[in-house]
Amino acid sequence: MRIFAFRFLVPLMRSLVSIVSLLAVCAATSSQEKKAEPKKEPPPKVLYSIPLVVKPGQKQKLALRGRHLASVKDVKVVGADGAKVRVIGAKAVGVPNNYPADRVGDSEVEIELELPNDAKPGAVKLIAAGASDSNEYRLLVRDNLPTAAEKEDNGAFGSAQLIALPVAVEGTIKGERDVDVFKFVGKKGQKVRIEVQAARFGSPLDGFLTVCDANRNILDTVDDADGSADPVVTLTLPGDGAYYVSLIDAHDLGGPNFGYRLIVKPD
Ligand SMILES: [Ca+2]
Ligand SMILES: [Ca+2]
């Protein structure tokens, strides 16, 4: 009985092996056919906005810079009911050779955006839609701090831009080795917090802060803070008088797309 069964089992097993082999060959062929199909374009990725800071309640033009944005047809706003957005155009943009495309982007979509007056900072996101949707890019929306625009030429102690606390300066490290210096007057014992908002909102700027007293002695320098490339300095002022805050890119890079928001306020 056992031998009889064995005689039948061996050819049956052989047939099964052949069928399995045939199926494997078919599967391999079909996967090769799939590989031969034209490659899908990678999804668009929004890295940052130029300008970096968006004003609620005003119609403004923004260039969204990133990867694979040249064929974007539509931009959606999330987290701001009643926002109006219109796509003006999309294109590839040149990137200097020594700049990482992953950080500065190689394409952009230009939009006209009007956020409602009550748009909440931190809540507004943009999605660029091409063949597929991009990431949700978190916009840097103005809060209720007084705002000042950075004014060149502010590249030295002697030409520092005077600011009054509290303030949020909207500026740009406009080119390689650009230095932006700000001056404020403080009181002995006053606690001050100085914070850069840039990399957390995708700006290619890797901010580096230096704080000096009136005699230009360095009180503190900070490159990165809290796991991001954005520096934060907190200090108790050692005396009455003038203080200087200078901001540079940690790698001496720069350009019109290296936007930042510098907050200087009592802590
Ligand atoms: Ca500047
Ligand atoms: Ca940094």
C-alpha cells in the first residue's frame, strides 16, 4: 500500500513543482513588465515660502519653493476657513551648485493668498497639488507682536538697526556672508529672549546668533536650539545700556530666499 501510494505521489509532486515554477516565472515576467512602465513623477514637496512670513487679512503674492513643483496646478489651504488662493504660475528654478537642492528647492509655484484676519499662527498649512498632493507645509503666520522690516545696510555695529522690545523683525540673509546687526537698549537685570524662526518653517537659513554688550564684548552665541537649526538666546542683561544682536548663516550661505523672523522680547 505504501509503495503504491509512493508511485503516485512522486509524479504528482513533480507536477506540482512544475506548476509552482511556471507561476514563479509568470510573476517575474509580470513584475519586469511593470518595471518597464514609465516612471511616475515623485510627489511635489513644498519646503518654504518667499517671503517666509505671511500677513493675515491681506492679499499677497508668495513663491512656494521646493521639489517637483513645476507642474503644480492647484494649491489648497488647510486650517484657515475663508482663505482665498490663486495659482499664478509654476516653474523650475536654478540652484547654485554648492547649495543642496533638498534644502533650497529646484522649482516653485507662485500664488496669490489672502488669509482671513483671524487666521491662527501655527494652524495654516498649504498643499500643492500636481499629479499627486505634496506634504502639508506649515506657513509662518504673523502673530500679534509688533513687526519691523529688516533694513540694509545693517552689517556692522556702527550701522546696526535700532529695534524696540518687544518686536518681530522680518528679514533676509540676502547673500553669502551677509550679517544682520540689531541694537536695542535695555536695563540691568532685564530678562530677554531672542529667537529665530526660519529652519522650522523650511527656510534654508541655518541661523547663528551672537549677542554683545555696548562695548562689543560677546555675552552669548547660539547656533541651534531645541533640536532645530533655529537659535534661541535667553539672557539677563548685566547692565543698563545698548546691546547688539547679530544674525548670520552658520555656513555663510545666503540669498533672497533665506528669510527669517527674529523675535526679541522680554522673557
Ligand atoms: Ca540682511
Ligand atoms: Ca543654526
